[in-house]
Amino acid sequence: MPVLPTPGFNLQPNAQQVALQTNYITNFDFLNQYLPDTYEKEFERYGNRTVSSFLRMVGAEMPSNSDMIKWTEQGRLHTKYTNCNANTAAGADNATITVNDVLIPTPTAGTKPIAIRVGQTINVSDNATGASNKAIVTAVNTTTGVIDVSYYEGAGQAFALGSTVTIFIYGSEFKKGTNGMVGSLEADDDIFSNSPIILKDKYAVNGSDMAQIGWVEVTTENGATGYLWYLKSEHETRLRFDDYLETSMIEAVPAAPLSGAVGLGFKGSEGVFYAVGTRGNVFGGGIPSNMGDFDTIIQRLDKQGAIEENVLFLNRAFSLNVDDILASQNSYGANGTSYGLFDNDKDMALNLGFTGFRRGSYDFYKSDWKYLNDPTMRGGLPTGAAAVGTVTGMLVPAGSTTVYDQVLGKNAKRPFLHVRYRATEAENRRYKTWITGSAGGAATSDLDAMEVNFLSERAVCTLGANNFFLFRYGA
């Protein structure tokens, strides 16, 4: 039987600094001699309401003192060209091939800087049929991108004129007593950057309300308790701001040229979802339905950094689906369900959950991501194939990577995900909080109130985004 929509869950927090009918006892009829029994302490019906912890689990925080954070990531060691045209008929011993997928933009106008040199040996294969040849390069034209090759096979070229072929270099061969290789190759590095954004929040309460005590003892997730309602509101503002520090790093996007935000002077930032969605890998089916889908993911990881240990941060539907996929791999014993290492027998509770699995040479550890389950955040978004853009999970590589830090001027080990906040010896903007006004111990102005201000300036750096996987519906 489906879960009924009512009664449902409350999505609006009670963040006012005044006494409300829902917060305090309102039955003060002195003609009624029977007083109700009251629970003095409020009941925490939603448990821990915060959604932050993801970046604390997988990343680190470190200072930065610039408006721009730049880093360099290694390019490929070997080069493959997948869009080349065969200009010679099948059976030819010597041929010309045009390389179309060259570096864009080219360093010099009118040139095609292909990484193929005379004397190198290459593998040439037809993209449609797989027919292939081994050949030696005899000439390279860096203006037109055309190379001359001579095939090693006696039957000559194995594919037809006009075929689209793939080329990769596997070695070289030179005759005795000849000169060395002509030309050299420069390291292929990719430079990435991100800009920090400034986050702010504030809580205010007037001096008169600070002198009023409530009837209900309040508490918050950080352990603050008492009968002063404004203290609860201040602590909840702080907790809400803490959540925003993380969710903004996950959801932020850079402001596009000519966008409304740019017109108003805002620049945005590259959040984790944006970085992985543009520079990483995306599983567009939302939730993998079987082990074959995970095999496809593994095959893509093989083509990327091949990080063996990975953590899957998933929403509830994805997590349960992984449990079902893993459970289906079991043959089910004659006397009941058995899940290998769990060693479930008839006298113990049946454990239907899995914390991870190993497939091929990859280890996947599974963790529920509260941010994707919370109904006030992404947990309340539509699901299914029609819910284009709904994120169901993310695969994050474990460990750290080596990058060239443009600020430090040297190679440094960094977690794949980490936060950079603005800081110098004179100003630290990691997490600033200060009190203004004339109430609550503050004496900065004649305002009869206490204002608690919050500020942070930060950006998230997603290193090696090609090792991440974003699971969502749609491309």
C-alpha cells in the first residue's frame, strides 16, 4: 500500500525571533482550575536536521590569498587521433592520412600541431570495421595535417578509401647510421581555475525580547539548551549557515557571459556538481539497474585515472538498488538467504544491507548522502527518467593527487576535493562571526538589538574531475 501524502512533513523551519502560538502555551484562562500537563522540553521530531558533512568526509580546507585559484593537471602521456581520413585505396603499400582532430586552438596560425613524427611506428584501424594496419611514418605536413605512411603488411592497406580511422603511436624504427628523431614534444598540461564567493547571514533580536523568558526548554543539534528562545534561533541560524557553506560548494555554478548575474556584477563559482558534470563522467540513467551498468562505469574509469578505491555517496533509492543488485548475485542457500561474509543464519537478524563491494580491480564503498535524501533540499525533487537533472549520487575517488599549485609554485599533494578559503595574517575569512548593536553585551551602535553576523569567502577545488562520476537523470 503506498504511503499517503497526508499527514506529511513540515518543510518550513520556524526561524522567527518572536513568541509564536506554536511555540508557547496559550491557555492562560485563570477561570479554568484544571491545568494541562506540559512537556517542558521540545521534542526533536526531525532528528539531526543538518545536511553538511560531505566535504568534511572527503576533503580538507586550506587558506588562499587570491581572488583566483589556479592549478595544473597532467595531460595524457600518449596521444591518439580518432578522426582521421584514409586518402588512399585499399591494398596500397604506401598511403596518406589526414589527421583532423588536432589541438584547438593551434599555437601558430595556419598550423596543425599533430604529435606524430617521422620514423615513428603507428597502429591504424578502421573505426567501422576494426580492420587495422601497422605502418611507419615517412613524412609529416604540419600545415595540412597530412602524414605519409608505409605499411608493414604485404597485403597493403586493409581498409577502403575514405574510411575514418584511429591512429596511435606504439614505437619507432630507424635505419643504421641515420640521424635521430626530428622534433620533440612538450608536456601536455591542463590549467584550471576557480574563484571564491562570499557567503553571509545574520540573526537579529531586539533587546526587549532578550529580556523575556519562554516556557519551553529548547535545544539544537550543537547541544545548546535553555529557556531563551532567541538563543535557539541564533544557534539555528549558525547551523543553517554551516549547511550553506557546504551546499554552496556543491551547487555553485559560474555566471555565464551575458547572464543576468554577470550584468549585476556577480561571478559565481564552480561547484562540485558543475565541475564533474562538465569535466568528469556522467551516468545519465539516474540509477544503475544491474551489474552490467557498473561494468560500463568501470570501463570508463579504466580510460581515466583508474583510481582503485572509490566512495559512492547515494540517495536512498540508489542505495537500496545497490543492495538489491548485490543480493541478486547470491545463489540463495536451500535453508535460507545467505550473503557470504554476513553469514546470516536462522537465529540472527537478516542483514540486507551492504557497505561496499569489489568488482574487477575496483573497490566501491557505499555511503548514504543525507543532502540527497533531505526533503527540504534535493531529497524533495522529482525522480525517474522524466526528472532531467535530478542527481541520485556521486562517485568520489579516495585519496589525494599531485598537482602544480600556481600560488605555491611547486607540486603539492591535495585531496581530490578540498576547499580554499581567503586568509592572510591580517584577515581570516574562513568563518567570521561578530556581534553588533547595543544588546546582549554588544556596544557598537545605538541600535536596541543584538545582531549576529556570519561571513565566509571560499571556493571548492575539484582536482582530477575525470575520476569522478555524477549519477543523474538526463545528459
